[in-house]
Amino acid sequence: MKWLTLLLPFLLAAQDAPLVLHPKVLPMEHLKAAPYVKLADGSDLTVVETEAFITQDDGWTWQAHPIFAAGERLKVSNERALVRTKSGAIILAFMNIADRHWAWDEAKNAPQEGAYLHVWTMRSLDEGRTWQDARIVQRGYCGAIRQMIQTRSGRVVLAAQNLDPLRARHYTITYSSDDDGLTWNPGNVLDVGGRGHHDGSIEPTLTELRDGRLWMLLRTNWDFFWQAHSVDEGRYWHSFGPTMVEASSAPGFLQRLASGRLAFAWNRLYPEGQHSYRRRGDSFSERPASLHREELSLAFSNDDGKTWTAPVVIARQKDKWLSYPWIYEPRPGELWITTMQGALRVGLKEADFVQ
């Protein structure tokens, strides 16, 4: 099949290599970045910085609604999570990038004292028109918020991470809410070890399995995703260890589809057909890690992640980063895939990638 090569001026500087899409993938540069939620009237909502945006025409036009009151020192991070609960409450989780401090001591390979980037949540009870109940869920330094889900019983589970300043690495922790995001309870710490400003077990993605367990995949610097399971809807996690899914040091994203399949987007360990890629260690991570992010791959599972379709590269761009993906299904079988890094905005049909 012939690949589609795009020269998108808003993505590419004059010296950049072209963005190349799989022939079954369509550019949707008019989209805003995910995450999205589906509203009761069928429209789609996302959040960018200080506003909630609603589209009724697949991203061609947008209605903007402010999230914060004038003068509030709050701004939503590029990495955030949204969920619309069964009761209709919309919960937004984010790092407040309007109030933060970060500095790394290269000589000590440790964070300087006082680093912080707190995790906040807010709620909307009127389909994103107004927002309320702003509160800090986690103090410390959180480098990423990637996903939040609601279980079949109604519990909301937020995947987060925090910095351990003494051990100079990050660890994963979840927070669960049984009252639509008003109050939160922390889970146990998942710590893979290491030392560096991008080391540890970080940037988790999670889903509910058919048997009721929760399944989490975590970014590491060990060439594989690590995983954990919860049998009590995110209160505690166990069976923490490596998977067989090779990956660079970058997060993936799991999404349960209307068909019942799982979709998974991620950056593989090496470019397709190759067996090596430049690595980075030093203050980044104790173990030198692959930073391959030039290709974004997609796979599907019919059996809750036990087996996967062969990974397919849906987008590639030489010497660029197409990473930190989100998957959104606006209608059954239709997927929007967007990224935080590289500003990828594409659409595809599930049926084109599964038998």
C-alpha cells in the first residue's frame, strides 16, 4: 500500500522531514488534542489550558467555555485526563502549570529542594459550560497525568505519578473516588527503581478488564512496559512486573472500544525493521533508554491484552517525536488519535486494522 506523505506547515519547519501516514489513516489537522468526552447531546468536549471546547461537527467549529475565574492562578497542563461519569458529571484532572517549581542538580543527579507541580481536579455538572470544586488531589511533583476511567460499579480511578526527592526518581500512584470526584483515596506506590529526572515507573495507562480487574501499563526505561493489576477497583495494585510489550521510554495509551476490543497506541523500542536506536542515560535515567518516538504504532486485542494484532505504524516522521498519544472513539468503530508531542491529529476506522 502507498503511504501518504503530508507537508503540513503548522507541524513542520522548513528543515523538517515530512509526516508520513499509513494509507488507511486520514489527516484531521483541525482537531484539538485529546482527551475527549462524549456529551449527552452527542457533541465532543476537550480542554485546553484555561477553556473547555465543545464541537458538534467533528472539530471544524468550537464553542469555548472558561474553566477558571478571572485572576485565578490555574492553568491546565498539556497532559490531562477527562471522564464523564454515568451521572453526567465531567471530571478534569491536571497539573497546574501556572504554579510550579522544577530544578535538577546535575552534579548530584537529584532534584533541587522545593520542586512541586501539584495535581488538581475540577468538575462540571452542566456539560462543560461551568466548572467548580477545584481542589488539590496530590502535592509534590507530578510529571504527567495521562488517564482516568470509571469502572462498571461507578468508581473513578485516576492514574498519577509523583517524585521521590530522596531517591531521585518518580513512582506511580492511583487515586480513586466513589463520589464523582469530590473526594479521593490514594492507592499503593508502584516503584521500579532507578535514578534520574525521567527514571522510575511513570505515565501509566489503565483499563477495566472483562473479569472486573483493572490493568495498568507503565512506562519504564527497561525496554518493556511494566504492568500491575487491581482486584479492588484501584485501591491496591499487585503482580507488578514486566510485560512482553517492547517499548521505548515513552507512554502508551489503552482504550476500550465499543466492539469490546482494546486498542493500544505506543512508540516501539526501535524503528520498524531496525534493531537499535540511540539511547540516553546520565541524569535522564540510570539505565540508558531508547528514546525512539519517530513512529507511532497501533495494535488491537480481542482477549484483554493476552494477545495483540501485529503492530502497525500509523504515522512516522524522521527525527521528530510523535508521542504521548490519546485514543478517542467518537462513534463506534471510528478512532481519533492525537498526540501531545508532535501535534499528530488523525482519524481511522477500526475495521481497516482488524480482521
